[in-house]
Amino acid sequence: MTLPELEALARSGRLKREVATQAEFDGLVRSGLTRLKDAQGSTLAIESRFDLAYNASHSLALAALRWHGFRSESRYIVFQVLPHTLGLEPGVWRVFDKAHSVRNVSEYEGYSRLDPRLVEDLLVAAKTLQAAVLKLGPVEQATN
């Protein structure tokens, strides 16, 4: 599937066209699924659950982008293009947008007061992302 929105981002330099491999896609999905499962552990610190859920979401969103034959040097854009790579609704994308902002403040400014509600919303959004990615099928089905 070649999507005009992704092609436009490639022309602007925000995405790069690069054929995906099944092994890369499978590795990203496996990483995302493992982290998502671990993020649901209620005995973990909220910061750990957030990190795991955020990184699971990033791996899964990147897998979707790679499935379509694109790559980005920006962590943020893999979330931004989810309506185009997976057809996800804006409400799901907004959770990832908020999580990305919180992650950046935590990583770059050392501030990490996490709202437990954000972690729960992130887990729900990540599960929605997981279901959509698992429906993609083999990379060979994508038009790269």
C-alpha cells in the first residue's frame, strides 16, 4: 500500500523510502509485544510501566511505518503518521502525543511526575495499536 500522505512526507524529507524486511518487522513487533506485556505488571513502578508502554508503542508504530516501506529519523513521526499507516483514530494518536511529550520532559529535563491515568490510557492505546499491527500480515503483502 502506497499512501499519498507518506509519499508527501518522503518528498519533504521527513520520511525516507526504504524497503522493509520481514525479519525487521517481526523483530519490532516482538519487541513491542514483550514490552507491552511487561508494562501491564502492576508490581512495577509507574515510571517503569510508562517506559515499557511507551517503548512498546514506539516499536509497534515503527513496525507499521516499516511495513509500508518508510523509515524516519524522528521518534515522534512514527506516532504522527498512525492515521495513515494503520487508520487509527485521532483519540489514539493524541494519547501517544501526550506520552511522547511526557517522555521528553522526563528524559531531557529529569522531571517524572507521572499521572497514573496517562499510563492506563497509554496501555489501552498500545493495545489498540497492537491489534492493528497484527492485522497487517506479512511484509510481502505491502507494496514497497
